[in-house]
Amino acid sequence: MDTKEQGLYRLNVGIMLINAQGLVWVGQRLDSQGWQMPQGGIDAGETDLVQVALRELFEETGIQDAKVVYEHPSWISYDLPPDLQKTLWGGGYLGQKQKWFLMRFLGADDQVNLNASDHPEFGAWRWCPVAALPDLAVDFKRPVYEQLVRDFQDKI
């Protein structure tokens, strides 16, 4: 990825967390009605993307008992709507460029803690069928979720 591209898109990791029943974890954001899978930015100096994904998973869900099943081979980008481009992350990005991981949850539901960090992102959570993900996503993330459902379905 070239420097210009990095400047236009915020680098990010995303996690599709699957339980033993093949359902995926989704959280309802505190700042909107949207549901999404855990995701978060790559901090300066972070180079091990698996560790970044595990950090983000813990910060957003409190979950530590998970293992990586598959890393998507490509970075997947999405653009923010113009009004959000002006307000999110200081108005400096067109959207996000994400590296996605499929992870298996090895723990129990009582391990979920939406207040694991000082800055909670979700107010509710649930397990849902993988096929339902695109319908739960906000419009601008729907194509990413459709691609992930297609690309991860044979690895779940």
C-alpha cells in the first residue's frame, strides 16, 4: 500500500468472531443504531496485525479466549458518507482500509464485557447467523460485510 493511499484511508483491523454454533458476534454501537463486528484502528508502531486484532477484540468485547482461523488475503476498503468524512477522526480520511480476521470464540458468553475499556463502543450484543450480517450493517459497510460472508463462508 503506498503512502498516499494510507493517508486517505484509516488503517484498521476487523474481526468476524464465530461461536461453536457457527453464529457471529455483533454489537450495537452506542453512537448509532447500527450493528457491527468488532473493528478498530492500527496504532502507530503496531506491526503485528494478529495482535492488533486480539487487542481490539478485547477492548470492544472483553473477550480474550479466541483463536485466529483465517486472515483475509486482501485489504478491504470502504468510503464513509461525506458528512462523516468531515467529522470522524478529525476529518482526515475518506474511509477505512481493513484487514479482516476470522476468529473462533473458545469461551463462554459470560466472558463478554462491553465495558472492558475506558471507551466502550457497544451498548448491546448478540450472536447472529452469518448470512444476516449484511442486513445488520449500516449502508456504507454493507458491501464489506457481503464480501466477508462470501469469502469466509467455507472457513466457518
